[in-house]
Amino acid sequence: MTGLCRECDRILRRPTADNRCPNCGSRRLVYNDELLDLSIAHIDCDAFYASIEKRDDPSLNDKPVIVGGGRRGVVSAACYVARLYGVHSAMPMFKALAACPDAVVIRPDMKKYAEAGRQIRGLMQELTPAVEPISIDEAFLDLTGTERLHKAPPAVTLAGLIRRIERDVGVTASVGLSHNKFLAKVASDLDKPRGFSVIGRAETLEFLAGKPVGIIWGVGKALQASLARDGIRTLNQLQQLPEADLVARYGSIGRRLARFSRGEDDRAIHGNRPAKSISAETTFETDLAEAARLRERLWPLCEKVSARMKRAAVSGRTVTLKLKTREFRILTRRRQLSAPTQLAEEIYRAALPMLEEEAKGPAFRLIGIGLSDLGAATGDAFDLLDPQSVRRAKVERAIDTVRDRMGDKAIGKGRNLGRR
């Protein structure tokens, strides 16, 4: 069995008697018969937002830290100390605080997290152009054919990458290494935090056999319940069923059930895949029904989306308004613009009529705004039927220039004053 020391990159041809690296003495060893032959990886940072906060404030290192909104919001991230109390991502904040009343709660700082995410993405792209981001803190990498460039097998290259992330960015990450995307993602969750797990081809069926059906991406609670009613709870039960039968019973996802349960996944890793949409949302401390108060919350979100569009040098044509009622029912309304835009003012002007149409009775707990149908920004396209569009664009660009020099709070539009 082949091994690798994750601290010094020493390749071991057999396990050592004391489970230590004979070169540096580290116990951070990983073994697998196919270790040096696999090249598809999934890297996932450990409790990313919380780890960034602990990096920036070492006094938090041993404390339970929750990154999230107020009592009406949800947990964006929980450190591993907080997880010992049962706190997890997407948990309502009131439940998280009931489970861990001594937790340190920190409001998300997405600008800071995005910067760290860009640093990590840059380190990944130094190794291979085939980096497919899944979120701000995780991505798939295809290191096939990079041995000559890096003078090392992909496993060794990945171990070095993780050390650089810890040294240069100050957070830890876990690695899953396998022969396809599905198994690499599964592997990265096996030994967090600071894990490095490998699933080889020869062991795939045996490894998957006893795993629950929920391990397959896209199998949520509803489908798990449906499968359970049919007596299917583990992957080995799926492995015994013909693909045609699963498709006939469960529709198109039946094909995924059949193939993933056998560890088959032919999806390629697509580097530099463009985003399909850019959005922002906020959950209110108390439900809001009045149109005026909802308008106040809409504008900052439009500015946030606009800023992200401008940083990404893209524009979008379809504006989507999202509202969530107190009963957690989600309403979405869309409007297509006559020309693509990245301007906050144009996003706001498109979203406002949709908001006013909906703000006639029910109270809402969340509002969101997004732009889709994205393409490269080619400059401001002006509506010939709206002569003021040229002036609005010039004003916004002037505001952007001041903010670039003096910070985001240096200048703003009058509609911001009510909230401030």
C-alpha cells in the first residue's frame, strides 16, 4: 500500500510500524493502493467563514463561533467547537443560540470572505486551469497530466497546496481524491477538518455499498422518504436495481441514482465556468409588510449586486425579485430589461414595480434581488425612450469613482439616508 506524508511529501511504500513518517516524524499520513494514480480532487475549506474570523481574532480560537444574522436569520457557518453543541449551517439562529448560548455570534463580512476565497482560487489555478468552483470556499480540480509540470503526482501536489492555503491564507481545508467528481466530493467530507481522503477505483463498489442514499447529490428529504417507502435506504440496494426501473419509477434522477450508487460519474471538470446569476438577499429581524420599509431594504441589495457585477466585469438582462413570507413561502418575480446592465439604479428601477405589486398585504421575512442572463460588460446601454438614463449612469459612475478612492461609505444616494 502506497502512502504519503502530508507534511514533507515523502512517499512511503508501506505503512510504518509506529505510523509516523520516517523522514519528519509526522503522523499526518494517507495511504491507498491507487494514491499516486488518481487526479480528480475536491477541496473544501473547513468552517470557512468562522475560520476567517478566528484567523483575524486569535482570542476566539477556543470559543464556539457562529457566523450569521440576528435571531431571525440563519447560521452561515459554525466553527467545530460550536458544532459539538449541535450547531450547523442553515440552522435558524434562535435554535443555534438555544443549543449554544455562550457562542460568539459574528455578522458575516462577505467582502473579507470573498477576498480569502479569491486568494485560494488563485493558488488552485497556479496548479491547473481545470478548477471548477462550487462556492466561495470549495472547488473541483482536475490534475490529470500535471505530473511533468509539477514533477510530482497529483496527491503530492495537493498536499503542498493545502499547506500553502494554511500558510498564505490562514485557514485549513480538506481534500477528497478519487477518479471522478462524485467520489471526490464524498471523500472530502470523510475526515474533516484537515482531512485527506482517497477512494480508488477498485474499492468503489465496496466503499459505497453501505452508505445512505442521501450521500448522492440531489437526493433530499422528499426523495429519501420516497425511496424509504420503497424499502431503499442504502446504496447497495440501489446497485441491485436496473437503471431503467429507477428511471421509470423516479424520473430523470433515477439515472443518477443508478450511476452514482455504482460510483459512475462521467462529468468533466469545467474550468472558468461563468456564473449564471449574481444575487444578494437579507433576512429581517422582524417581518416587514410596509412598502416603504421594504423599499429601504431593496436599494442596498441593488448596490451590492451592482458592485459584484462591476467587479466581475459582467452585465445582466433579467432582474429577479425574491420574497419569503412568514410562512416560508417563496415568491419570485422577474423582469427582462431592454438592454443588459450592471448599474444599481437600473436594477432598482426594474425591481421596484414588482416589489410594490407584492407589498399589499402579507408580511415578509426576507428580500432578495438578482441579475441573470449574464454576459461580458460592454459599456452602458442607454434607453432612447428614457433621456434621463444617460444622466443616471454618469451619476452612478461618479459615485463609484469616489468610493474607489475614499471607501464605500464616503458617498451615497439620498435614498440611503433613511436607514442611516
